[in-house]
Amino acid sequence: MPNETPGGLDFTGADCRGWMHEAGFRDTRIEHLIGAQWMVIGVK
């Protein structure tokens, strides 16, 4: 489930969860939305 940036780079949900963990977020999870869309949720 890649997250595409305007510059064309792809990041996985696992990448986002890692960055959030480094920023102090806990209990992160990936939630599927519609089609190829998803979101990463975390508690800080």
C-alpha cells in the first residue's frame, strides 16, 4: 500500500509507522480506506 508524494516517491505504511514511532507515537496501525487508499493512525 504505497503512499505517493507529489515528487513521485513511494512509501509503505510500515515506513510511515516507523517515522511515527521515531516521533513518539505509540499504538500505530494502518487502516484501509477505499481502493488503494489507506491511512496510518497513532497515539501520542
